[in-house]
Amino acid sequence: MDELDGVNLVMLEPREWLDHAIVDVVQDMKDCSWHVNYSRSQLVYWYAHYFACSKCKTHTWSCVESEYNDNTEEYHELASDWVDANSARGMAYMGENRPFMSL
């Protein structure tokens, strides 16, 4: 990771939720740029929990898990649509060190 000093990686927000979906940091051999690689399934999982958190007044993990478990299918569908429509499509336009997503 020493070679990443000074590299401005593009990462998805909110980082406190979505950094959990990072599976690797890779270098593109064509132009030597660096990219954070996200797992699509983990992005869906963490976005679903993030959306569930917005329904919790206390924002505690137990509240988030309870809300998610009560409406898993709804949150999973919402998060899946969000990842496909926003994250996946937008990554191509995020610049030189844009993130990648693996299936």
C-alpha cells in the first residue's frame, strides 16, 4: 500500500457504510491508475442497511437490524435498484481513479 501515498482514489459515499463493500484496490496496467473495487452484492447489502437506518429514530445497530429484518425484501430491492441505476452507471464518469464493481 506504500505506492498509494498521494493517490486520490474515488470512493463511494457514505464511506462509513460503503467502505465495508470494498474487496480490493487494483492497478490498471494500461495507465497505471489505481481503483477501489467494490463487491456489488456487498454494496446492495450495505445500502439496504443504510436505507433501513433512515427509518430508525435511535440509529442503533439493533434498530437497523430489526428494521432491515422486518422488510428485507423491500430494502434489498430498493438497494439493488439504487446500485444499478446510480452507483454502477455513475462509476464510468468518476474520473481517472474511479471505482470498479465486481459481481
